[in-house]
Amino acid sequence: MVPVSPAVGVRSGGCRSTRLPPAGFIRYTFRTSHQSAPALPRSADRAGAGATQTSLTDLVARLAALLDGQSAGTVRVGGLRGSAPALCLARVLERRAGPVVVTCASAGEAEAFAADLRFFLGEPPGAGPLGRRVHHLPAREVPPFEALSPARETVAARLEGFYHLVQTPAPIVVTSAEAWIERCLPRRAFADAVTYVVAGEALAPDALAARLVEWGYHRVPLVQDPGDLAVRGGLLDVFPAGYERPVRLEFAGDTVESLRAFDPSSQRSQDRLEDVLLLPMRELGLSRLGAAAARLVDTRAAELGLGRQERRDLVEAVRSQLVLPGTEQLLPYLYEEPGTLADYLPARALLWMQGAGAVEAAVETAWVQIEAHAAAAAREARFHPPAERLYVPAGAWRAALAGRPRVEVEALEVLDGGALHATSYATEGLALRTAPGAEGPLAAVAARLRDWQREEVRPVVVASTESQRDRAVALLAGHGLALTPTSAPFPQALSAPGRALLALVGELTRGVWLPADRLALVTEAEIFGERRQVRRGPRARPADFLSTLAELKPNDYVVHVDHGIGIYRGLRHMQVADTEGDYLHLEYAGGDRLYLPVDRINLVQRYVSADSAAPPLDKLGGTSWERVKAKTRESLLAMAQELVQVYAAREAHGRAAYQESDGLYAEFAARFAFEETPDQQRAIDEVLADLGREKPMDRLICGDVGYGKTEVAMRAAWVAVLGGKQVAVLVPTTILAQQHLETFRARFAGHPVSVEMLSRFRSAAENKETLARLAAGRVDVVIGTHRLLQKDVVFRSLGLLIVDEEHRFGVKAKERIRGLRPTVDVLTLTATPIPRTLNMALSGIRDLSVIDTPPVDRLAIRTYVTRHDEAVIRDAVLREIARGGQVFFVHNRVENIDAVARRLAEVVPEARIAVAHGQMAERELERTMLDFMHGKTNLLVSSAIIESGLDIPTANTMIVNRADTFGLAQLYQLRGRIGRSHHRAYAYLLIPGEHLITP
């Protein structure tokens, strides 16, 4: 944790107000927007271009000189493409330290700019929010005037940004146009909301807990996520905004005796801390809600003509200090003058407008949407404040920014005699489109890097992880290029003597070529293809027997390795002899109790059963558990005998081992769009080791949905195809077959690998042709349902059988699969294995790989709980459709699902709607799902049948109707259908009224 100043907090008031001088807004002219940035020039073009090349180094020197001592005015900069703007700002900051606020047109551009700037400044990738030098301050990301509240992580990021603007000597904040025009917590109120606690100070734990609840922290039994708060005896656990780990405050009476960080999984205390900064987790104080605010809200509700009951409910909620979805709309009624981002600016902050014309346009567009939403809310008699009270008008925004030093940056050349320019080219031209038969996927990249070296341009390859960097080094070495890998930050690596071709680790979103500076930055996306954007956070840990209290909830059934089945009744803080600590309270038959220290949690496992019936409890000191363990040992011995028989049968059928592929496998692996998780990499290594032996493989890959089993299968298929063998992929449904066909073809694109499918949705002639090509060896990978097991399917040289979700096949199909096992390699994928003894009898399982580590998070799914509101539904659907996406609308009552679809057609006539549920004819259901997969429809009204098995990257919004009727596990599975691409995903959980949610 970084040291923080105690200037703000409970005792404080160390934040000054900033008054903004009025000034005019200067407009400028630049080349027309339809002109695109020039493409990466060819080698033959460079000599002619060299005469007009301007270096970024010269531009930075001139820009820094112009800004020195300048308190107002605008400097225009043109010609900065790719990541050149972030590099330019980083170098300006090396010469001129000071507060900077970067404004981008959109949230995505702001996130990318912040990542690039961190890279160029050498900020460690793993730095937590409070340890960062560069901060991204997002907009709330909720539609105007809807009953929706921003996600907690979004609120935390906003308030961290505000804190650094007012408290850090030289803050660097990156934000978007939308964030500028959202009114927020007044600066003085924010200063009063910040709490700073030092070990040894006098502070009542109850008062601190009440203050944290006031500002958005939630009381929970166990602290696991940012914003959580738990009080147990003399302990107060809290997960502050901006911290990587929660903090445990231990009190002796009303004195803070100690502060320690702790592991949220094991709940074990770790490092001792001297202080802790507790930022608010909400942009309004709970105490502001009450009778006074209720009167103002009642007056506005009357003006809007709200219905009597709706008006009464709203006023009562405000009077009772209830925080409901969308409470942020009440900001103008809780504070006489809501704040703006401009109020938080330091006096001499430099405004860096990235794409100034686009920022202007984004503000204007945002106001068009705000006014449209306000009109809709007025039309529907929904509560909303006047637009200008919740958002900053465009003119007021311009006035607030005027009179400050400003740099306006464009990718195109600015038509202004006083503008500064540099010559730069984005490096998207390196992205490969290699045709079959080409030298190799990396040939074009290697040729470009060699050209740069000959011209004394220093190429720098940037990868997101050390493993990906090492892959790039190894693969380019095969093309005669010697890269020097380094873990040094960019500034230090570039300042090292010599002109070695460097390979760095960092989060650089875009490359750039600066000819006059003799520097070229190339990202891994421009070498291997685009990798999916991920949210960096603590790496998830694989499960031990039981390693985390987060897996247990009070009243869960558990199994103790020595004492058997009991009930977990919760965590108790107790003193035993001279030792004080936390204990798991376990209850057994007859009311017997066992208190287990948390550091022995590995002895306990949550009870899991195929049915939901409550198991009988064991008695402490009884014999029933010993009898169960004895029977289990007997079953294991029988299982071992079966394994010996299977092992002997397979030893009798040998085959040639697959050989190394001279770098082709490494290139294929490098194009995986995500970083492998530890378990996934181990599974891949185990599969490759099996294929390298002289006996057939028979391995089960077990892992949850989305954990990366398909990638393991595709790695195995690639090795088999390189070895001259054919691959069959057996799946239970036509929909899954189509999905795998598209996935395999996309993954094998650019390579001479033929991937086909046998399906009843293909014509008889197409299936006949596929069978003929399969028999002739001209199909490398064939995907299909049980059709693949029919006798007319003949392979020329089948080497690998991949079986997906084997538990969904019938007995005859499984017997046919078992008949193939002694002669071919078999890889079985499952998220739900059938009972172990039956699975072994039918499948002959000998080798097992478990992928138990969740993948590195994609962009976090924004989840909103809100009342059923057709305005919210329409806005959510239209927002997704506008970005070319698709929407799931889950309604789990088949008897009226068609009526719901008809109503949605009236609410969102722009959508192409389809209906899917389990009572439809099988072929009709498959056709409906395939149409949705292929984008023929963009709003699927379905029952919970989408809970598993579908992977549609373009579907990134889900609306769940009557979410209160679903279990938490079911909602989790449903939500897992979205968020599978680089786009932000949104889940809306609709309820008929907040009071109807079951506890």
C-alpha cells in the first residue's frame, strides 16, 4: 500500500475548492474527417517520405517549451497515430511534471490511452489503483434517468480518480467526454467522506462501521470483495476501494490496536499496516436522504404527474433512507449544488484533449441522448430531475475548461500555421493474412523487422505476458532474428546502450512506427493477431481440498476428513486457552459441536451430492463414518483392478509417437487469444506428453464452462493433423457441432487444414461429398453428432477422437466409442462427468486432467438489479443492437413466453425477435438457435435452456425476467453465456419490486 496523506478524513477538510476562471472556447480547423490515417508505407516509399519526416523528440521539446510557464492557451498537435500520443505525453511529463487530465471521446479509448501511458511511463503492470501514477476515471456507464445504479467497481474507480485529483501533487487522470458532463458528489462533501485511520488512534469501531455504511460499504458475514464490511467482536474487516487485499482492524476498546492486510480466500491475517485509507463507495451520503430530501422529491414528483401510489412509494423510500437502483438521480435534491469533474481540477492542470474534434462531437451526441431520455421519462411520467441538474450542458462544459493550458491532439495534420507535427504510422499493417502455402505466419513480420534493422530503426516487440514474450522470441529466432528479452520497464529498456531488438512485457494496446526517431513499437496483436482484452486482478487460485471460506456459507453440509458429515454454522471468533482466533463452527448429530481453527480448513470439504436430499449427519466419535470410508476403500480397490485391465489392453495396441513440429506448434499456440491458466497449461502439457508416447491416449479433461477445454482439444487436433492423422470431433447436438465448426475454422485459419461437418442441416449431396473426401484423406478434421458413429463413415487414417460432453450420449453410442478406444487416441471433454464408476466402465478412463482454475477475467460483466421497466429493457436492447450485438431475454415460463415476445416486439420494434424453449420440436429449436448464432435474429426470448452449451461472442447483453424466481447458481450459469468477447457485457436482473426479493 502506498503512503497517503492524512489531510482528508474524519478529522479533516484538507481539500480546497477550485474556482475556474471564465474564458472563451477556441475552435480550430483541421483536415476533413473522412480522410483516414495513411497506411504503413512500403520500403520503396520511405526514401521519398524521409524529406518531410519530423521526429517526435523535436515535437516534445517544442511542446514542453511552449507549456512551460503557460497558464492558458491552446497548442495544437497533429500527425500522432497509433500509440504515439501516449508516448508523446509520457515524454512531456519527463520534462514537465504536473497535473494532467487526458480526455478521450469514448470510454474504450480512455482505457486504451491509460494503459499505453502506464507502459511508456514504466508503471508496473500489477500496481493496484492506489499505487498507480495514471488513473482512469470512468463515466457511470448507466443510461440517463433509468432506475439503474453504476457497478461498484465503476464507482470505486471514479472516487479513486477524484481522490488523486485533489490529494496527489501531480495527478495524471484519463477520462472520457461522458464523464466530464456527469454531475457528481461536491468536492467538499467528498473530502468529508474520506476516512483515514492510523494504528494506535482513538476510534470507536461502531462509529467507524456506521460511517462506512453511510458511504456505501455493505455489511456481510465474510469480507471478499471491494466495499464489503464485517464486524465481529473487536475485529472490523473491510475491503477498501483501491486496495488489492482487504484490511483487518483490531480494536482494544475504542483504540485501533493493529491494522493488517488479509487473504480474502483463507481469511488469514498477513502484512502489518501503519494506516488505511477508506474512500467512499457511493456518490451520495446516506444521511442526506431523509425528510428534507423527501419534500423536494415530492414536489418534483408532483410536477411530473407521477401516480399517487408511485409517488408515495418514492417519497417514503427517500424518507426512510433506502438506497434503491437509480438513487444517484436524487443527487440534485441531496446537495444544493452538485459537483462536476471541473471542480476537482488542480489549479494548473494541463488539459490533453485526445482527438479534440471527436471529444466535442461526443459531448454533443451525449446531450442528444440525454434530452431524448428526459423526454421519454416525462412522457411515461417517470421520476427524473431536470437534465441540466444532473448533467453539465455543453456550453457550461466549454466554459469550465476555458482559460486553462490545453493540448489538442489529432491523428491527421492540423491546418494551423502554429501547430506542431510529428511523423508517425500505426502498425496495424503488420497483422497477418497468410494464405496456405506461404512461408509461415511470421514471415511477413520477420521481413518487416529485418527491414527496420537495416534502416537502423530500433524495433521493440511488446507482449502482454512473459510467456507470450518468450514465445515471440523463440518464434522470431526461427526466422533469423535475435530478440533480447527483458523485464525492465520501457524507459529503462530503451535507454540501455546498443540497438538490440528488444522484447518487453507490458500492456501496450497499439504499436507505432516513428521513422525520424528510428523507433518502431510492435505489439503481440500485430504479430499473432488480436488477443482478448482482460481485466487484470489477482490470479484466481485452484481449489485444494477446501482452501477458501468463500466456498462455504452458513448451514452448508460439509465433510470433515476424520469426523464425517456435519453442518457448517458459521465463523466464530473465540479465545481458547491463551490463543484468540477464528474457528469454523461445525455441528454434528445429537447437537455435537466441533470448533476447527481456520488454518486447518484443508480438513473440510463442502458436501456435494447428485441429488438435493439432506444427508444424515455423523456423530462425533461414532462408527458410521469409519464404515463409509471402509466401503470406499473397497470400491477404490475394484476400480484399481479395472484400471489394470484397461491399461493392459491399451499396452497391446501401440502406435508411433507424434514428433516435434519444428516451431509450427509454437506458432499455433502463440495465436491463442488468451493467456493460458495454470491448470489449462498443465492439461495441454499432459495431452502433448500422451501424444508423444507410443501408446494410444485416453484422457478426460474435466473443467467448468468457459475454462478452456476446447483450446486443449484444438492443440491436440493440431498435433494430430501435423502428424498426418485425421481428427473426429463428436458432439451431442447439431447446435454444438455448428459452434465447434466455426471455432475450429477460426482457430485453424491461415493454415492448410480442412475442417468439415456432418450434419442433417447440410444437404445429402454435401454430406456425401464430405464422406468421400473423408475416406480419401482430404478432410483433416470432421465434426458431427452421433452421425459420425454410423458404419458408412470411413476414415483414411483416424488418429484422434475428441468427445465433447460424453454424458449426453446414449448407451449404444458410448459402446461404439469404447470400441474405438484401443486403436485411436481419445480425448473426452466434460463439465459434468457422470458418476465415476459408470464413467470408468463405459469409457475406460485412466488419465484425468482437471482444469480448476478460472480464466483470467475478461472485461467484467456489469450486472444491474432493477424493477421491471420497459424503458430500461428498450434502452438495453437498443444499446446492444447499436454496437452490432445480440441480446438474450430469459423468461422461464413457457406457457406465456410467446406473449412476452409479442410485447417485446411492441417495445423494441427495431429488434429481430426469436423464441426458444425446451418444449419446441427438436429441429425447430435447433434452427432457431442456429439463426441466432448466425445473426439472423438479434433478440432471443428463451427459457433457461441457454444455461449451458452456448458460446456466442456477439451476445453481450442478457435480461433476466423475474430474476427473483431463479437460484443464485442458476443466475450465475445464465450470466456465463455473455461476456465472452472483448466487448463489455451487461446483465439486467428484473424484479417486480425490491421487497419481493427472497433472502
